[in-house]
Amino acid sequence: MAVKVLLVDDEKEFVDLLGERMSARGMEVSSTTSAADALKIAEEQTFDAIVLDLMMPEMDGLEVLKNLKAKRPELQVILLTGHGTIEKGVEAMRLGAMDFVEKPADLDTLTEKIKKAQARKMILVERKVEEKLRDILTTKGW
Amino acid sequence: MVSLLDTASVEGLRFFGRISASISHELKNTLSIMNESAGLLEDLALLAEQGKGLDASRVKSLGSSIKRQIQRTDQIIRNMNRFSHAVDEPLKEIELVDFLEFVLAVSRRLTAAKGVAITVQPTDQPLMVVTRPFFLHSLIWLLLEAGMGQTGQSKALTLMPEKIESDISIRLMGLETLALEAEKSFLPKQGEPLLSLLEAKIKMDLDQKVLILILPKRLKDEPRGESASTTS
């Protein structure tokens, strides 16, 4: 099954180009240039990974990350940062980001992280299903 | 004892860092687009080597994209260069409309992050001012930063420079939520030394929802605060 990725960056040309290259590598890519739209899309659809720009107009990337994780804790978010600062990256990890990549991103590195995100999400979903099953088995008296 | 110039310089340095970080972010963005364009060209070349054919129009559009980003990067670097050289001459004659447009150009990313559109109203005649450009830039940014939180629903501000008698004023318009209590607190404390150093004054027109920055047309060489040191 193809990896489902949501790209979020206010630079349209960037998301279009990156999306095209990722699609050519077999990924199923959706993209948006708006932070508010990203929150809406992430609520309506499921993704294996969200690649999110740290500095967005209307809403800071860390703010978007907080909102995404509050709504869907299993979401795997990779932050794209234009800053060469470790502090922001550390802050992002503390808020639940899976990883961060500095711009300009190397597609091979990003792809590797996306695959890791997919694997991690699968484990989390499986664990959730297991917990649900265990809950049913212990609470229902069959 | 700390001089007025020293106090203003600390704020100036903070402002310089903020703008430099914003410019570096913009440069990273243009580099990212060029990086992806180049990567896509490589992808297309690889496909062509495998006998998949080469879409000439796609190659051409990628070339145009790279050219566009080079021009954009060049403009960002020009602005960065002009911004860096603002500290070279402490006192300089500037044309105010051109200066205000430059202020907006280097802080576009920061204003866009707040979702506020800021414009400069042009004047019929050039408005020449002898001032301290770097400190004026710092002061205007502090006012814009405060003003962006006062636009209400409109999310728009206008800077209107004009000549008033022997002075020059810059009207900051569009402050929809400007209230009486803002008169004393609109400019943050760190802006006060800048105001003194530029011999500027701030007035508010609460009915019109406008802040007016008044500057002398020709600032004198010796900053007033240099001879009279301030304590901090």
C-alpha cells in the first residue's frame, strides 16, 4: 500500500515540486499551503506522515503541531525548518513531532523518515486495536 | 550610567537579529524550491536514460522556475545588503516613501506570519528626511508590531508619510481597536530610547484610529542623550 503523506508549506511552488517527486516515488501525496486547511484535511483523512513547515503565515508550525497531536495523537509529523537552530527542533520533538529536517531537504533523507513514520504509525494503530480487543474481551462476558 | 545611544543600540541589535533570521528563512525557502527543481530535472533525466522520453516543456518550465527563484534570491540579498549597510552612516538623508517600502520589504515574512497586509501610501513629491535610518527602522518596526495587534477584522495597515509644517509625520492607519489606554502603552518600553534618539514624538487620534509619528525634517549630528547619560 502506498504511503499517504500530507505536505504543508506556504510556498506553493515548493509543495508542488516536492509532491510531484514524491508521487513519482510511489507515495500518495496531498498538499496545502494553509495551516488552517491542514488541520481540516488531517481531521477528514488519515495520513502515514505529515510534512509540516515550521514557519507558516496565520499559524506557527509548532501551533499546528500541537493542534494536530491534540486531535490525533497517532499522527506522525515531520517538521521542515528553515532555521538552523536546534532549539526549535528540540521544542518540536517535545511537542510530539517524530523528527525534523532542515531546508533545503534531501529527498532521500525525507523519504527514509517518512517510511519510519509509516512503520511507527502502524505499530501505534495495531496497539490501539489490540487494546480495544482486550477491552472487549475483558468487559464482555462471553 | 548607560547612554541613550547604548540603550537604543541594544534594541537595535535585537531588531537586527530578528530581521536577519527572517531573511535567512526566506533564503532557505528559495533554496528549497531550486533544490526541488534541480531534483526533478535529475528525475526526468533518469527517466529519459531509461527510454521514457523527455518532456521538453516540463524541462523548460523547471528552468523558468529556477530563474524566478534566482531573481527572488537576488532581491532578498539586495535588501539584506541595504539593511546591513544602514548602520554604516549614523546620520543620513533618506526619501521616506522609498524607506518605508524597504522597511516592509525586509519584514514581509514577519508581517505575513501575522496575516496583516501593510501598504505605504505614495506622496506627490519626494519626502527627504535627515535621520538615523537604522534606529528609525527599529522604531517603525516596533510600531508596526504593536499595530498588527490592533487591526481588528480588517487585518490591514497603511503607512502614510506627509510633510507637516517644519516636520515630517508618518501616519499609521487602520488601528481599528485602538483605545484610550493605548496612548501610554502602544509603544513598548524599549522603544522610548529610540524615540528620544530620533527626537520623535508620538500622537494618537483615537477618533480616526490613527497613530502619528512626528520626526524632525533634519536631525542634528549630536544625539541629545549622548551628553546627558541615562541610568538603567
